[in-house]
Amino acid sequence: MTLSAKDPRQALGRHPGSLTLGERAAWAGHTVALEIYTPATLPLRRIEAIGDSLGVCLRVLRERGLDPRRFEFSFLGPE
């Protein structure tokens, strides 16, 4: 199966800075969930959910068996 730049599964597990310009443009304005940094987590945080809204991110995290309380949410900008 070929995934498009708009397919959020391509962003999971990646640092926001590693997204291509096309991916950032496709997902600009979407909400991303990043694990809250603690000494026990890696400094290079990864996207664990991406969606059109906070509710979508929460649902994706729960579907993946992740605790939404361990994540912070922000909007992904084009740059």
C-alpha cells in the first residue's frame, strides 16, 4: 500500500523536525501529540498521534494503547 503525504500514519514515530516540506504543508494546522519530556524519555520526542482536532489525537492515542495524560498537544505549523 502506498501512503500519501496526507496519511498521518507516515508521521507517527517521527520527530516533527524530520517532516518534509510537503508533509508539513499537508498537515499544517493539524494537532499533534508529543510525549511530555521527562528524564526517562528521549530528548528527541516523536509524534504519536496527528489529527484534525484534539479529539482525534486523543482517540488515536487510546486506540494505540497510549495514555493521553503523558502527552502534550500542539498545532503543527507549515515550517
